[in-house]
Amino acid sequence: MTRTPLAVGAAFAAQGFGYAALVTALPSLRARTGLDDVGLSIVLLCIVVSAAVGSMLADVLAVRGGSRLALRVGLIAEACTLTGVAVGAGPAIIIPILILHGVGLGLVDAACNMQGSLAERAHGTPLFGRFFASSTMGGIIATVVTSAALTAGLMGQVPLVVAAAIYLAAGLIAVRWFDPERAARVINDSSRKRSPLPRGAIIAVGMIVFASFVIDASLATWATVYAEDDLQVAAHLAPLCLGLYLGAVFVTRLVLDPLLRRFGRRRIAVAPATIGAIGCALMVLSQPVTLALVGIALTGVASGALTPIAFGHAGEILPERSDEVIARVNLFNYAAALVGAVIPGIVAEVAALSLAFLLPAVVAIACLPLMRILNDRVVATR
């Protein structure tokens, strides 16, 4: 019972490290594949689509052998594909492996949340805040590792090899420490005998996930550009704006679980959605710079809190089939990643980038009525 949350936290951290290692290696990958920005964007789009396929594959594996099987397969797949990306030569090899890596990415995203839900219910207390904090810290460490490797004159592939080793280690832990419980329908059972999945509840909580990831994708993709172009921050200081956002996300997730125990999901969720809308509004104004920076931090509070809250609730919509519910809710993540990453770039082409942050402000406000669906406390089932 104690080792399972530690193992799940390790899987979240591995996923955060691996994703950040891949993103920070994009300049090196662009040079190795000979792709221009448009070509690289198309490859990234393919990775997002394949990640959605991976989330659906996690559903299939969870039905057959539980989320522990799905997570083990996903972690090992990510280890193998990142190794292939690191040592591969030429676009004909690297690009297909990158797209396959997306499948592993979706598998691990969904299966981590499936295992996180099982751990929460087994312990009867919120844990998702700490799980997602582990993921954020993994991402921060990966950026430091990449920076250190490049500063030392090492190849850009080194962080990818490190990430592959971490994925493999986490996959080996899965053999014993992850929860073996199945929370999905029985294979080949009659559809008339099983409880139907509540589509309305899945869509409602999925829209909260969508809002959270639109905010996250907008800031993660465009914060540095916004700092340089709209705030006129010096180029060498602009990345610190992304660091400010990630720091706010991490701190929020670190303190979230005790707040949920004290006040419940519903009341807590309203606050970050409102705070996120205010933060985006300050970014739209963009002046004075101090207030814009406060806005960046406030958006970190929103995405930092809403994602763990949403997945915590998703696992309790239909506990006996929570793996299937979470696999479907997880798909909203990838739709949001596309919207949040692409639309600000389009707005920046026709107007100012600052106006693009009206989008996450609107989705944050739009999800406020959905907060009434959230249950206030974790229900222990074991």
C-alpha cells in the first residue's frame, strides 16, 4: 500500500522528465533530420495524434490485463523509442520512431492516471496533486540536465538516453509495485450486462481537462516568445518567464492535496479557474510588465490545480470501470494541446500575441459551471 504511490509518483516523474527531454532536444533533432519549422510542426502534430492512439490502446490493455500492464508496456515502449531517436541517423529512421514514441506517450499518460486513481481510492485521500508535482519536477530536472549537457559540449542526444534509462527503470518497478487491480469491463462480456459508461459525466470532466491543458499548452509553447515580443524582455531572460510559470504549477500541485482534504474538490476547483482567467487577462494587457508576470504565475496556479482535480474526479465517476473512463477523459488532453499550441501562433500572425491569451481566459471561465459535478472527497473502495 505504501510502495504503490511511490511507484506511481516515479512513473509520473519519468514521464515529465522524458517529455521535457524530448522537447528540449527539438533543435538538435531538427538539425539531424534536416526539417524546417513547418516540417517539424507536422511531425509534432503526428506525435500528438499517435499519443491519442496510445491512450485508446491503454484502454484495450487495461481491459485485458489491468492498468499495470498498460503502464509497463508504455514505459518500455518509450524507453525503446527514445533510445532509437537518440542513436538513429537520418529522417527516414528518426521520424517514424518519433511517431511511435507518441503512442508510448499516450499509453503512459493514460495508465499513470489509471494507477493514480487506484492509489487514491485505496488510501481514501487525495494524491494526484503530488503525482503531478512529480511530473512537473521531472520536467524541470530534464531542462537542467539538457542545459548542463549542452554547456559541457556533450551531444544533444545525451538527455534522451538518460530519459530512456529512467523509463526502463520505472517499467521494471511496474512488475511488482504498481497496483494489479483491474478497473475495467470483463473481456468479451455482454454489453447488456455491464454498466454503461456515463458519457455526459465523461464529457463534463473532460472539458475541465481540456480547459487546463489549453492554458498549459498556450503558456508552455508561447511564454518565452510572449516575453520577448510583447514584454520586451531581454532574450537571455525570456526563458525565465516559462520558469516562473512552471514554478507556479509545481508549488500549486505540491500544496493541492492538503487543500482538497480540507475544503473539497468543488470549492477548490472554482478558485484556480477564476485565478487563471484573471492571469490570462493580465497577460492580454501586457503592461506594466510586473502585472504581466503576475499573470503568468496565476495561469500556472490554474493549470497546476485543475488537471489533478479533474483526473481525481474522473476515477470516481464509475469506480469499477475507472480505467476506461480515464482513457477517454485523457483524450481531451491532446485536443487541448493542439488548440493551445496552434491558435496563439495564428493570432500572433494577424494581431498581437498577447491577444491570444483571451483563448485560455475564455475556456477557464467556460468550465466554471462544470465544477458542480465534482465530488468533494475521495471515496475509499478498499
